[in-house]
Amino acid sequence: MTTEGPTDQPVGELPAVGQTTPAQRLPNADAGHGTTLTVKQAAARLGVHQQTLRRWLWAGKVPGAHLATSGKGEMWQIPVASLEALAAEAKQAAPSQRVVEAGEAEQLRQRVAELEARNQLLQALADERDRTITELSQAVRALGAGQQAAAEQVRTKRWWRRS
């Protein structure tokens, strides 16, 4: 039982050298499922930083990814199919952006204006309190200096002399 393949040859037999095209040699080459990417390429496709993707790889969040040894050392090889699944999962997990209706937008603008007015009032109160604290601390220092002068005067005054 033989099934015809892309070169119209039985599946068990290999085509002769030069008898195939790159699309026939790579399964699903048009979809990119049979290829792998580097960390830099995969991060660019996902729209994340390379270090973020590396953390995901070490945590095992990217199925099918593996460390391959090459002349440059170990490099991550990430299947495109895994990236597509990861991107779809991230898209589902991300909160959808909500459209604000016109009436709701006006309510939000009014609320922002109210909060800004309240903020100005609270800032004015805080400034007034700062001024009061400064005035009181100056008065306390003046009283302290006056008490020291009076104490010095008592200490230097002889009890037997009249002033």
C-alpha cells in the first residue's frame, strides 16, 4: 500500500537529489510550522523583550523549545508553532480594551474636574498648615529665647541690691 507524496512517488522512497523544491522538503513550509527561530527573532515576533522570552523559556512556558549546541555555544531553538500558540494564549489572557460611550466620557470628565478642584483645595489647606507650623515654631523659639534672657537676668541680679 503506497500513498502518493508531493513528488508523486511512494512514501517509503526518497526522491533523487535535485528532484524536490524547498516547499516539498519542509512540511508546512508555507505556514512556517516546521521552522525554528532564535530568541531574538521570536521576541521580535511576540513583541516582548528578549530577556522576558528567556525567562519564559527557562520556566518551560514555550513548549517544544530546546537548547541546541552550535559552534557559538548553546542557543535556544523555538518552534514557530509554539510561538503562534503562545501569542494566541497571551491574546486571550490580555484584557480587552473597553470602548467608552459618549455619556460615560462626559461623566468621567466631570469627575476629573471635581477631583482636580478638591486637590487644589487640599493643597491650599496643606500650605496654610505649613505656614501655621512655621509661625508657631518661630514663636516657640522666641519664647525660649525670652525665657533664657529672663533666667540670665535673675541669675545675675543680686538679691540684696535694689533695681
